[in-house]
Amino acid sequence: MPAQAAGGAEFQLKTRVMGPDEIRRALIRISHEIVEGNKGSEDLVIVGIRTRGAPLADRVANTIASFEGVDLPSGALDVSLYRDDVALRGPRNLEATTVPGDLDGKIVVLVDDVLYTGRTIRAAFDAVLDMGRPKAIRLAVLVDRGHRELPIRADHVGKNLPTASEEVVKVHVEELDGEDAVLIGEFK
């Protein structure tokens, strides 16, 4: 079934740029980079941005836990109430925010599927800072497609994917979509 945008436009696939193996390898590499940059897993908290950043964050946390032999706290964050573009995007259903424990003094690694304008990440920063005062906030994204509107840069990137502004990058995750894929297309 083709995806549709608000207003009835249909998503037309142009190309598939990542499949399950590429996504798995990118997340393993990101997981190792996070631990290397932190010089271990101490004080790390992995938090995924809803919707597709949450399952990616769980995978990163589980990967780090497996090679570090630790129980790494992870959670999910709904940033809907912190967005500055609700009028443009329209209302959406709120999802649960499940951030483990106290964030004070922790290294919070935000995980998202696509970094584009930076507005979602700015909203996530505000949400995290309302929950405590972390020692640092880092950003890991599966895809960085450029076109920033805010001065935000990811610390860990699975794939840099230059795109035209009219193109759409869709990330599918097995947990929600039944497949792992990164797709480029347009709404027509």
C-alpha cells in the first residue's frame, strides 16, 4: 500500500539506499563510536526520539550492552509538545515518554532516524533539559540529509545522504514497518 502525505499526495519511491544489512552495520558502527567517544559505557543513557528513533535506540543500547557486558539504560522521547511547527504539521497523537531514571550528570545520547532541518532535535534538547541537567547531550542519527535550518550537527551518523529539498527520506524499521530500509522518493 503506497504511503500518503497529509492532503492525499502519494509517496513515489525513487530508490532504496539502505537495506537491513547496511542498517545493521551502521548501527553497530555507531554503537562502537559512542563507547569510544565516551571512553566506556559509564553514565550513558540512550534515548530514542519517537517514532522511529526509539527502536533504533533500543538496538544501539542492546548492541553496546552486548559488547560492554553492561545493562545500559535506554528509553524513548516524544517531542510533540516541544515542537515549534505544530501549526504547520497539524496535531498528532502523543506517545509515551519513557526516560530511565535521573538524567542529572549523565551522558544522554539522543537517537533519531533522519536529521534534516534540526527542528526535531532542538525540541528533543528542550525536552531532555526539562527532565534534568545531563553532563552532555550527544546525537546519533541513521541518516543525515543536510538542509539544516538550525545549527545542529550529529556526533554519530550512519549515512550522509545529500538530497534535494523536494525529496523525502523514509526510514522503515522492522519493529514498526515490517522491514528495515531507507528509501528516497517524492510525494506526488
